[in-house]
Amino acid sequence: MRSVARRAVLIVGAAVLALALSGCSVFGPSQSDRADALARVLESSDIGVTTAEATYQTSFGGDLTVTVTLAPAALDPAGRVSTETLTRILNVLATETSTMRVATTYLYTKDGDGQRVSLAAAAEENGLRAEKSGYSLVLSRTDLTGFANG
């Protein structure tokens, strides 16, 4: 009888551990649900995001890919992401991911025609460095921390 109870405890413990490691939660929204909520927050903000897509990839650290389509007013005169727009997007990302298990966030920007929009200058103004192409940012949790509640 004792061995049956012990096995049951081990099975339940293994299931809970598997859920925790996979980023799932039985006590709240999943990481994917939180990513969907993040996209809705970006879209409902007055930042100039017309559409947003956020996808959570389950991995050891957890990765989040965010793609935003920006309105013309969110771009600078040269057609790039403005510094103010990027700062405000980073603030939302920092705030909304603070309760998520996300190690790395990948941010991509495009205009209403679906063309990629450079965020290199705005990233530099924010103390960050865009990827070589200038069309994406790879952000660690530490990178985002300074933008929370900004």
C-alpha cells in the first residue's frame, strides 16, 4: 500500500514538474494566452501599432516573437520607427512580459504595406543595438527591465 501511494506522489510530482518546465500553468493563463494579451495591449494602445502578433515559443528559457505593423504617424520623417514609438513599445513589452517566463524577445516592425521598417536609429537612441539588418531587435529580459513603467 505504501509503494502505491509513493508512486502516485511521484507521478503527480512529475506531471507538475513537466507543466512547469513547459511554461504551462494550471493556475492561470498560459504563456501563449499572455502573448495574445500582449498583442491586444499593443493594438489597443495609442502608440501607433495597427496590428500586432506575439508568439511564445516554449523552450528552456522561453522566447517571444513580436511583430508590429505601424501607422505612418509612428514613423519618423525618413520612414523609420521613431524613437518615441520604440520607447513606448519597449515599455509595453517590459510591463507585459514581467509576469511571463521569457528570456529573449524578438521584435520586428513593418509598415501598413507589409514592408520592414528600420528601427536601428531608434534602438541606438534607446541604448540598444538592432540586428545587423536594422529591421529587428533581440532583447534579453535585462534589456527590457529598464523600460518597465517608463
